[in-house]
Amino acid sequence: MRLRECPNSRLFSFTATILVFASVLLSACGFSTSRLVAKGEEHLAKRKFHDALMQFRAAAESDESSAAAHWGMARALENLGHFNDALDELRKTVELDENNLHAKAKLGNYFLLVKPPLISEAESFQRQIIAKDPNFIEGHILQASILAVQNKPESEVVAKVNEAIAIDPTRAETYVSLSRYYVTKEKYADAEAALKRGIEASPMRALGIIEYGRFLNYANRTAEAEAQFTKAVELEPLSIEANEAFAQHYTIAKKYDKAEAQYRRLIEIQENSPESRLELANYFEQIQRPADAINVLNEIIETTPEYVRARYKLGQIYLVQKDPAKVNDQLTALFAINDNDTEALMLRARLRLQESKPDEAIEDLNAVLKKFPSQRDALYHVAQARLAVGQVDHARAFIADIERFHPNFLRVGLLKIQAEIVEGKTEGSLKAANELLEKVRTATPNAETGVVALNELQIKGLTARGLANLELKKYPEAQADLELALRYAPDSSVSMVNLARLHTAKNELPKASELYEQAMSVDAQSFDAIAGLVNIMVRNGETAKAHAKVASMIERNAGRADMLASLHYLNADIYASEKKLPQQENELLQAIALDENYLPAYAALASIFAGRNEIEQAVSQFKTVVSKKPSAAVYTMLGILEESRSNVAAAEEHYRKALSLDQNSPIAANNLAWLITENQGNLDEALQLATASVAKGPMVAGYYDTLGWVYFKKGLYSNAAKQVRKAIELAESSGKAVDPAYRERLGMILAASGDKASL
């Protein structure tokens, strides 16, 4: 950046004149650094953490020895959730300024967060603080934290906090610390009493009142919480934290008009800043008003085009809406501003993941991690990408990095659940869900993870645990969790669909149908809802009704090619149940015309061709297509057709060509794994391919069947039986007839393992 050198130096030639003015220049540079630090502090006070970070970083580049710049960066990074980077800046701060006791106390607390906690290092800083100032309260709080980490008796910890209170009985922050300690011990009455003591001791500060309101919200005492937030904003009407907490409360209470009014009040307080308007856009997105969010973001870009955070958010919304063209519009604009923009790289990586291009996503994320090895979001998304290609061990390594660098990042629990699911370890996913729920239960809202975020994690944890129990056929436990998830998110189509699946498994079809209908009314693009409902109709012999339902959904989703392809495929499925092959074929062709990469349609179409013994004609047709436009989907189709006429070598060649174009083509990988297994090929390669297919299609019964058969051929009978049973369970839950070959293979596996009792 230009701030490395004072602009004033351009006014002088390289002569002895420089020496005359040297002292002037140095003082001018110093002023520049202090001005940047002051601006950063101003942004921190207004909770503009990204902008604060930019100012402090510029100050550090202007003067690397500025302890104030590094101290500012540490606090900005902390609020942005960048734990490891904040830790580095805290180290630099205390090296440059040994008298910054606040930095030492914070650094000591950070040492307690790493795994395992660095207790001796924390104790060293605590002793330094007390030696410098025996009445420095955060030093006593740090000592209490050390005692807590050492699992010392509660009485010792509380006594140490009370010593801190005695030093300054009016300091609200100390009571908040005591309350949070009690929460970790599940002593909620004591936690509440501590907050009340803090409010009584400092009645003119909003801090304790805000914290008490958050506590009440988390305890589902929303009416009492609202009263506290009302007091807080009356006491400090211009407080950003108080007004923001009040807005979040209204959001939780689903008082959306009041929440919006509160966010608009924040915009007034912050003088119509782009940061405050971005918060309004975030709010609109959160309550599922994406059109309003997009309008706000476009207004920000129009008035302040240099404010890239609006473009990031706009790209993320379009990503959720599965509108890649508009995501790419934002990416083009971002890379035009900075072709090394790491957040833009992460956005592009997420788009590539959505487009089933995990290898390209990993390439982008590796570029980010090369510059910032501990960047939290990059680590999170690269772990997701590795899971998408079935590389669970790689994913677990990145998960470990997240836990090491960002020990308070609760969302890592979702990755742990996903890793267990990819490996087919239902008991493991159940355990991971319980771990996440326990962490959420004892967590306290903060700047990084507010009440809304904690509620979202709780819902996802309940959903994961409910689905794991459903798979284990523990229906009462599953129902309790899935109903609670729906109660917490009554407008969630996903929660409705999950509960409908439970009722389908229990053969309570009317209740399942009702829930699927509700889900469709909430989300017209919920394919899981329409597919579940149609399957029930087909099971009940109501095919005409099923066709009518699909037709209505096609009308509602006009213009959405990806959704329409799925719907035409579903319609083909109904025709298949009616044994109307011409109509089935027509629907499949429409699906392919809408989305040339919709592989299930190709597979179903191949079955029709094979059934009519029109293989040569079909092969010729698809070879013409692939000669014009090489496509993994078409090569997969050719492989299926060649396999249907027992041309194993040609089938394998086509599947490998498909995978060379798209390494994550699940049908090609699954079918190639089967061919390799049946023809004495490399079983390790077959296992890798089959595992990747399951990761890509966790609801496809045939993939589990293939994986189970590979395990069987490798002599791993327990794993084999588990996977084939999963295939049978999935087929049963879908409402379709179970392929008898699944049961036949399960019998062979059990017989080979000597488990005759289960036959």
C-alpha cells in the first residue's frame, strides 16, 4: 500500500534537502499512523469490524512497530471470528507494548481456548498482570478462568470472581463473566441472579441489561426479554449494541415489522452507512425475503460501488437461489476490483461446489489457504468439498485445523456430522449431533454467534439427531427431535419434509401427505416435498392425482430449468408405475432437454432402450452427440448402454471418459465400481469410486448396494451387510418396490460371514 511511504517525500529531491526536513517527514508519517489507528477505533466503536481491520492493517503497514495498530487488528479479527490471526496480533501487541494489560489478559484467555489449553502460558501472563497492577480486574478474571479450566471446585472460581467484583462493584462486565460461568455449570438460577446483581450495581449502563435480555431469550422467556431490551434502548438510545440486540430479539419473536423498524433505526444511528444497510439486507435474507435483500444490496452498490461486502452478500443470495449467471456477474465485478480477492475466491468455490465441480472449488480454496492458512471459512468450505468427493480423511484433517485455530467455531459440528454420514456411520452421526447440541446448550451469545445463529445450530443439531434416530428405527426419539425442530422453525419446508419422512416410515401416510403439502405451500421449489407426496400417491394407486400434482408444480416453477428437469423425471416415474413406456420416454427426453446433466433421466432412458433392445440405435445416437459436445453425462449413458449388452470393455472405457471430464459423476463412478468388482479388477479403486458415489448421492439405494458388494468382495462382511441393509431401508422408505437382488446379496453376505441367524 502507498502508506508505506509518506506522500510528502515526493515534494523533495534526493539532495541534502531531505536531511533538513527529515524530522518533519518522520513526524508526518507518525501522524498518518495515529490517524489510521484513530479511524480504526472509530469503526470498532461502530461495530464496523471489516472497515476497522482495513484501517488498523494500513496503520501496521505504515509503522510495523505500532502496538496500537496490532492491538486494533487483534480486536477486529476477534469480532470477525478469525481466532488464529487474532492470536498472532495479540502476541505482537504484547511484544511491542508490555504495559498493555488488556492485551495480556485477552491473550491469556486465548491460551485457555486452544486444545489442549496452554495453562502455564496463561498463568505466566496472569502473574505479569497482577505484578504490574494488583487491582487490574481482568487479571483476576483470567485467574478465575484458569481455575475453571483446571476443574477446580466451583467455590474457588466464584471466590476469585467475587474478588474482582470487590475491586469495582459497579463493573457490569464482571457480573456477566460470573453469569456465563454459571451457565457452563447449568446453574441457570445463579446465572440469572448474577446478571440481576450486575444491573443493580450499574443501573445506568445498558450492558448488563442487554446481556440479561439475551439470557432470557435463550431461556425462551421472550416477553421478559423484550422488557429488558426496551429498558436498554431507553437508557442508551444511540447504542448500536442495544438496538442491534433489540432487533435480533424481535426477529426471534417473529415480530418482523418491529425488527425491520429496529434495523432501520440502526441505519439512522449509523448515518445511512453501507454497513448498517448491509445488516438490513442480512435481516431480509434471514426471514426469507430475498427480493427485499437484493433491492437493499443493489442500492448500496449504486451509492457506494467500492463497498465490496454488498457484492459478496448479493452473490451469496444468488447462490442460494441457484442462479449461477448472477453469481458470476458479481464475481466478474469483484475480480475486476481485485483479482486476488480471497472472499470472491471463496464465493466462486461455493458456486463450483454447487455445480458439482469440487476439484475446481478445492483449487480456489487452496489459493486462499496458501495466503491465509488458518482462514476459517476457507477451511470450512474445503472440508465440505473434500466430503463431496468422498475424501473423508482429508476432510477430517481440515476439521481438525478448524478446531485448532478456531476452537469457538460451533459450525464445525455440522462438518463432523456430515463426515459420519458420508461414511455411513449412523451411530457416529448421532454422537456428533449430540456433541453439537451440548455445545450449543452451554454457549452464550456473542458478537460472532448471536442468539439467532445459536437457534439455527440447535435446529440443525436436532434435525441431524432426529434423522439418525429415524435411520436406526428409534421412532419415538426421532419424532421428538424432528417435531421440536419444526416447532423452532415452523416455516421451514425442510423440517416439514423430514417429519413427513418419519411418518412415511411409520406408515402414517395421511399425516405424511399433510406435511408434504405444507412444505410445498411454503416452498414451491421443494423437490423433496413433491417427490415424497407423489410417491405416497403412487403407493395408494392415485396416479392421476400424482400427475395433476406434478403438472401444478411445473406451472409454479416456470422458467426454472433445473427444477423442471426434476419434475419431468418425477412424472416419468409415475408413468413407469403405470407401465406407459412411450409417455415415460417423452418425459425423460424433456428432462434431458431442460438439463443435459440430469443423469437420472439418462439412466432411466437407457433402461427403456435396453428393454426394447434398441441398443445399437441408442449408442449411435449418443455417439453423435458426444462427438459434437463431449459430456460426462453422455459418456455415462453410453457406458450404461454398452453394459446392457455385456460389452464390458467399451462400458468401462466410456465410464472412465465420463470421470475424466467430471470426477464426481456418481452414476459413472458407481457403475465403474460395479464393473471392476465383478471382473476381478482393483478392489481398492472400486471402493474409492463406490464411496464417492455414496457421498454424492446419499439417498440413492443403488449406490449403497454397490458399496456393500465391494466390501463383500474384499472380505469385509460387517461393512458389506451394513451398506446393503442401508440400500434396502432407503428403497423401502421411498415407497418403491425393493430390488430383490438387494436381499439376495444381503443373504450371500450374511451366509459368508457365518451370521445364519440373520438370514
